[in-house]
Amino acid sequence: MTDRETGRGRDDGRPERREGMHGDGDTPREGEEAARGDGEAERGRDETAEERADRQWQDLMQEIRVVQTGVQILLGFLLTVVFTPRYESLSSADKGIYVLTVVLGSLATGALIGPVSFHRLVAGRRIKPETVAWASRLTFIGILLLLATLTTALVLILRVATDNAIVPWLVAGVLAWYLLCWFALPLWARSRYTAKRRE
């Protein structure tokens, strides 16, 4: 007789197959994970803390690559401006904005490269979940610094390229767009769809 017929569980050390799983016993049925809330989706993956940290680290690295490319190109461009003939003709205010922009760009680059250095220095110490948490914080700080860098760079360029009277309005419009795309829409989606899944 089988274990199921005798009512006994497995005694060979292997876990029983779970409801809602494929034959390998590890993968949820298609669509089930999408129907769960955030916490349930994590549990539905049937991951250990280390496996979850590995997956989150890979996701984070993909995100950082996108942001790093943009900030490095921007910083490289900014660093060349001081060596152009036009720089000497800038007003003291514009030079101050330029210096501020370069400093902000450098800080953003440091924050966005920080997770890589962090990971190298703690690799093999079995603290991957903590590494992911700190790398996420550094990445978010880097995004905020990138936002400030883009804003001050836009101020500088528009002050040189157009009438100063319209510069604040143009910068305010672009800044509002950044805030909408980078923060407002993701926060709205998180609130809206997370609430729906909990109902």
C-alpha cells in the first residue's frame, strides 16, 4: 500500500509535494504569484533568505547599470566644460552653479558605484541580505543626487542658452516630470495594486 492509502507521511526525509505546485515541487502554478500580495509572492517563490537575497541582488545590479550609464555620461560631459573657452565668459553665478553640478554629479557617481564596492568588501562573509539592504539605500541616495545633478545642469544650460526670465518655469516643469516618472507613478501603483491584492 502507498503512504497516502495508509495515511502515513513520508519517512524518507523528502518533503511532500505541495498543493498548487508543478511536478518539481518548487515552482508555483502560472499566475498564482501575480495574484498574491508582496509578502505572499515572496513566500510563494519557496526561497531561502539567501536565495531571495541573490535574486534581489541581480535585480538591483540591472537597475544600477541603467542609472550608472546616464550619470557617468553626464559627469564626463560636465568635467570637460571647464576646459572650453566659453567657461571663462560665464558669470560668477553660473560658475557657482557649474561647480555645484559637478560636485552633485560626483556624489551621485559615488553612491551608485558604492554597492559594487560594498559587495566586493563583504563577499564571502555570508551577509548577502544585509548587503542588499545597504546597496538599495545607496542606490536610492544616488537617484536623489542624480535628480539634483540633472536639475542644476539644466539650470546652468538654460541660463546660458535662453532668457533668464523663463528658466525657472522650464526647470520647474522638467523637475515636476522627473518627480512624476521616478516617484509619483511608482508610489501610486504600489499603493493601488497592493491594496487590490489584499482585498
